Amino acid sequence: MKKTTKQSTKKPTKKVEVPVWLLALVGLPILPLLIILWSVKRRRRPHLQLQSEDGIEDLIPSIAGLTQGTICTGNKVELVQNGEFWEWVFRDLENAKATINYETFLAKKGKLTDRMTAMMKKKAAEGVEVRMMLDGSGGKHYPKEDIQELRDAGVKVGKYHALEVRNLGIINNRDHRKIFVIDGKVGYVGGHCLVDNWLGDAEDKQHFRDISARVEGPVAAQLQSSFAENWIEETGEVIGGERFFPELCDTGEMKAHVVWTSPTGSPSTVKLLHYMALHAARKSITIQNPYFLPDPDARKALLDAVKRGVNVRIMIPADHATDSPLVQHASHHHYGTLLKGGVKLFDYQKTLLHQKVMVIDGCWASVGSTNFDDRSFEVNDEVSLVVYDTSIARELEETFTRDLEHATEVHFEPWKHRPVPHKLRDFFSFLFNEQL
């Protein structure tokens, strides 16, 4: 018996041809818009060339001037490490009489936020003017109920570039600074965030390694100015008067200045700071930084320093100890170039090494929030304290030496023969280096 084939009733699909002129007409208005967006985003990135062969001591006035700072004499600077930092901070907050200004990037619910909320409410009840600036992204996990309690108690709380539609054009620019200024006289600056991982003594992977600086003296006014910049931007409130900028007497013998930056079209002040310091080194460069992604100018400056006979040592967290393995693998992309050029690299194994410190020739040091990468140099708002003092430089170098007990030196030959999957991960991670 013959099978009858069922005839399809489906109509054939007709192809619709769109004229080329119509596509061009639709796309034409889009092209200028894309060009405008590109030109807005585009930054001038000239290769930095320092026209000076002076060493760090002779270049100090230039570094301050070119980073829009003023060298202050008569300061007292103390380094505070790991969880001890918070005991110092809360002691100074307890003694506040007039004003407290606090700015931070990362905050998460825990023992520290509970304690901070209670302290700020208490001081506000005593008549102290209290202001807190939280980054709109990093600070989004500060408990909402705590923020409401703070505001009800009279504390002024600001959010920097909150995650809202009105901020879409600037959402990538984050406030990465960590600053306390108390009564306009005592300041703190460094890497400590308001998260319980910054408690303890870096004893395990749940407790991070970090360093901040406590300052007294004229340089405290510069930290206040840094805080005021973002506070004014977000709230419109201009903080002025003796409660914020009192006359500051000498409290020590240290020279210092503060470098802070917001995104601009030219090389940032913190980028210039790092570049000029590397260029001026004649004996030693000691760096500890959690996110180390030097651009071509910085890599060249480090390699040129080795050629001058400078002992260059850099310590970053190992990829298994960091909170961002992607960044560490991106930094690995140029390990070979640096190692071959004589730079000494060390991977800290114990926990996240979070301090952002640099020491030049045993007499110049910087401590702050600034990571050694394009995001800190070009995108984020950052702050660094620069100190011209051999005792501070020595303390930071001694800290580096102690941290070597928990670090492994990386050598060129074994590194060159690392597994192919490791090399591929390093390469693809580096593709996103400007935003890491």
C-alpha cells in the first residue's frame, strides 16, 4: 500500500532586504554619540619623564609641589599595625571634644560596626559634631538600621556616589580613602577598613595584615582638607571654622605632607608621587602593597632603579592569601619582566597583606590607601601620607623584614617554567588590569 505524503501548508518565509542607505541613515546619528562617549572616557596618558637626576632628599620640595602639597614641619607620626589600630582609634574618639570626621571605603556588619555606631551616637549625645562618609559601594553593607540610629542621634552620614540612577556616569569612581580626623588635631590614615577581618593580629586568613598612621601636628589640617573635599561634593556642606581647622602647634620634629587625588584628565598626584619617588631612589626601594599592577612607566622606573644599583624589594599577598585572586594573577603577568630585571619579589603566604607602604633610601616613606595599580592611580579617590623621617622609614623596613618570615621569594627560572594554565590565567586576568 502506497503511503501518501502529507503536503505542507506552511508558507515559505520571505526574506526582507534592508537597503544599505537605510542602515546608514539609522547608524549615522549614533556615530557622533559614540565619539563623544569615547572622548569623555579617554584620558591623556603621557609617558612620564622626570628631568632631574636628584636623589630623594634633594627632590623632596619638588615631590610636595608637584603633588599639590605643602611640607609641614613639627609633626608626630606613629605607625599602628593590625587590630591594635582600632584600640587607638576608639581611645581618641572617646576623647573627642568638638568634631569627628570619618571617611572609609569598606564597611560590613560585625563587631566593629556595632562598636562604631555606639561610639558615634555617644559622642553626638555629648555635643560633638560627628560626620561619616561611606563609599556608596564599599559601604553599602553598613547596617541600614545602624545608619538610621546614627542619623536619629544627630550624626551626619553621607554616601559617596551612591548606587543610584543619577550617579550612573560616575559609578566607577569610588571613594577608597580611609581617614579619621578628631577635633582637627589628631588624624589617622592608612588601609584599615571597618570590617572584622581588620581585628586581631594577622594570625590567620580571617585576620588581615595592615598598617595605618596616627598623626598630630600641622599635617592634620591636610587630612581634614582631604575629608572636606568629598564631604562638600556629596552634601554641599562646607565645614569651616576653628572646630575643624584650629591653630595647630608643633607636636614633634617630623616633616610630612598629605597627597590626595580625585580623577582628572592629567596624571594623578598619587601616580606622580610614586613615579618621582622611584626615580629618585639611590639605595633602596621597599614596597608592600596588596594589589600590585604597575603600568609601563612604573615598571621602567623599577627596572631603571635596579640598573642604578638600587635594592628593589616588593611584597604582595600570594594568590591563595588574597581576597582577589584575579588581581594577583594579573600582577603575575609582568613578574617575569621584573624578576629578569633584578627586582626582588616576595609572596606573603599567611593572610591578606593589605598595607600600602613604600620606603625610599631609608629616609622617605608613604603610608595610605593607595594601591599600586591603575584603579588607584586613575579612577578612585585616594590619600597617602608622606613622611620624611628615618625612624618611620626604619620601622617600616623592619616590618618588611619580619613579614619575610611568612613570605616566599619568587625566582625567575622556576617562574618562567610555571604551568601553562597558570600562564593563561595570568594573561587573561591582565586584560582587565585597568579596572581591577
